[in-house]
Amino acid sequence: MKKFPLWRPVRSELLAYQSLWFWVCGRDKGVESGGIPIRASGGSLVLPVAFGIATVVEIAVLHLLIPWMWLSAILAVLSVWSLLALLGYLAVHRVHPHFVTDSRFVVRQSGKVVVSIDRTLISSARCSRRYGDTAPALEGGRLVLPNLDGTNIDVVLKQPIPARLPSMIPRYRRSGSVDRLSLYVDEPADLVTALSNVVNTEK
């Protein structure tokens, strides 16, 4: 059995905190010069907001129920740390958006490039609502990167290209060739327009 490297969760947590700092500063990471960020953050704050409210309530309740100040303080610190960790992992997604350049469409997940597409290989891009998938997937030649409500844009390629879904846990990683992408983005019509510029000039 392949051993799980102990440094991997440490590196992931450091990336989360670094990304949180970039988010606070309103900056993106890894978007090429001249690239247009394509954000996919709709609905992503629901869980952190709910968790944040629960954390505040939890700290107040613990302060009232636990008679030992030192234990109450430790539990409060752990609660705040868990909230910061959650915000950090959310920030990784937020500050590493997809982006479009003059020549490429780069799709990212969890801070890593999933697929980098030469724009001349794009056959079509259109708004299309799909509700069936709510988790990232790579199967049957299709890459799916949804939010909790599914995807809202389909991209079809002229030929298969390699793609890789990242995961901190090796057995959950996926790789293969794809010629179709179904994504959720905040402004699907804007992405369709950007990608269709190349498609239309070739027709």
C-alpha cells in the first residue's frame, strides 16, 4: 500500500492560508498577464456563513457551560481555527479562478490546472443548465466542474485533450482525455462570448 505523504496536508493548509490572505487583499493567483478571470463562486459562501454563525453560538454556549476558563479558551481557539481553515480552503478556489487569454482557456480546481485548452480547438461553447452532477467528475470523455446547483455552460472540443482532477488523497485523483466540459461559472454568457470569438472567426 502506497504511503500517504505527511507533508501533503501541511502544504495544503499553508496554501489555504496564503490564499485567504490573497482573498482579503482582493488579488488572484496564477492568472497570466492579460488573462480574463472566469469566476465560479456562486453559492460557495452558504456553508461558511452557516458554520460561522454556529461557531459564534458554540463559543458563547461553551463560555456559559464550562466552569474552567482555560478549557473554554482552548475550545474557543479550536473553533475559530476550524472556521479559518474552512475559509482558507474556500479561498483557494476563489483566488485561483479559471481564465481566458488570447490563445488559451485554462480551467482550474483547488488551485491546480485541470486542463489548458488551445482556443483553436474549441468547437462550440453554449449556456446549458445541467442539474444531475454536483461533484467534480472526469468520465466518459467529459470533465464536470459543478457547484451545488450543477453546471451552466457546455464546451465541446474538436479533439480529446488530457485533463487531471486534483485531490489531496491519491485514490480520488482522476485523469484522462476529454473532449467535452460542463462547468459552473458566475457569468456563463460572458464566457460563451469570449470563447466564441475564436470559434466564429474560423467559420
